[in-house]
Amino acid sequence: MSDTAFAPELRTKIINDPDVILEDRDLMRALISANERAMGANIVDLRGVAMERLERRLDRLEDTHRSVIAAAYENLAGTNQIHRAVLRMLDPIEFETFLKNLATEVADILRVDSVKLVLETEQEGEEVALRRLGNVLCVAEPGFIAEYMRSGKGSQLRPVVLRQTLPQSETIYGEASTWVRSEALMRLDLGEGRLPGMLVMGAEDPHQFKPSQGTDLLAFFAGVFERAMRRWLA
């Protein structure tokens, strides 16, 4: 088909359906460039300038839109993950099974490499009894939790702390402190008259837990965990 035979057919299609042209960004840009060349170099086409600005704004809006959607999906996935971990955590009917489950199936669901429960105690006999409950449990002297969560800086004690691990992390992780690189610390209120506890999640990835991340889901998980602990301790 020759150009002269094709032109009327193309013209008819464009007139009948102009959106084909208007919705094609590259084609519209080519038409505007051709129009500017036809007007000459000394004439500024304000419509073309406005359209370029609108295109840049549209690009920024599309990027923002994609970022918001990605964050929403990530948050939804995180919420589902925490919900599954909570349900699995509440399954055991014995305390030892509860602790073992915490370091195995719950840790797998949360995709962390280590889970530790730190309890403070003042009584030596109680410390010995607690240590027999398994490797998940870490026994510490009173005041250790607050000092560890503040990292010795005297800053305000927050309920959830996300960071890279500290040199003194061996107290919690033992031999695993050589490869655990980031951690989530959750302070636990174990009830009136009891010393505080701390739930610790450790990861080999140094960037898995960072201070810039949100802590709402971990705070919820810690809230459920401490209520479960109060029932066991009762």
C-alpha cells in the first residue's frame, strides 16, 4: 500500500478515535516537537512547556503511587506473618513446649535466625531452675534489660528497639553472637511485682532490623507474648 493510499485511511482512524494519539506519550511528544520546529526557534510554545511540566509531575505521581502500593503490600504481608506467628505461639499447653516452639516454628514464620527470652532474677535458686528450661531462655541480673536496650547511652527506654548487635550481645546469644548481626528487642511487662523481661529476635543479616523501620507489628507481637507469659508465670 502506498503512502498516498494509506494517509486517508490513517486520517479517518485518528478522527474516529483521537484517544489513540492522545494516550500515546511518545507520539504526542513527537507531534509537539514537529509543531515547535514549524513555528521557528524564536517562538516559545507555552502549551508544549506546560505539557512537559505535566509529564514530569505525572512521572513523579506514578513513582509515588508505585511506592505506596509496594509499601501497602509489604505491610499486609508483615501483618499476616505476625498473625500466623501469634497463632502458632499460642498452641502449646506446656511451658517448655512453648519455649521450644518459640525458637523453632515461630522463628521460622518470622524468618529470624534466633529468638531469646531474657528474664531478670534476684534469686540464685530460681536462676538455676530457669536455665534448665532450655537454650531459648537467658537469665540476667536486675537492671540488665534496661541497660542493654539503652546500649549504655542513658537514652530514653523505648518498648521496641531495632539495631545492629552490640559487642556485649554474647550474654544473650552465646556462641551465636559471632554471626548474629542485627536484632529486635522488645521489653516485656510481666505483671505487678515481677521484674521485666525482654524478647529478642536476632538475624544474621545486618540490615534485617534497622532503627528506621516501623515497630507497630513487633509491639503487637510483644503485647501478645507478654500476656501469654503472665499466664505461665501465674
